[in-house]
Amino acid sequence: MSEQKEEIIRFTVDLNESLHRDLSFLAVRCRRSKADLVRQAIVQLLKDMEDEQMVR
């Protein structure tokens, strides 16, 4: 069984300087890319929002 890869969409997010610096430091510390950390945060946010909707 072959899994089909989902298309990647690029978008831009404006961050203030301190948030960008914190993200950069975290990426270095975790040895992950900033993009990977942002994707993980978005997935978690969507899951949390979905769970919150289930409670209401």
C-alpha cells in the first residue's frame, strides 16, 4: 500500500522580534527547524480547539 503525500502550502507569518528570537533559540536547543516547531504548534492548537468544541 502506497501512501500519497499531501501537497505542501507555503505561507508567511509576521512575528515580533522577541518571539522570533525565542523560536530560534528553541529550535537550536531542540535541534529542530523553526518550521517544524511551528507545524507542531499548529497541530496541537487545532487539536486543543477541537477538544474544546467537544466540551461545549
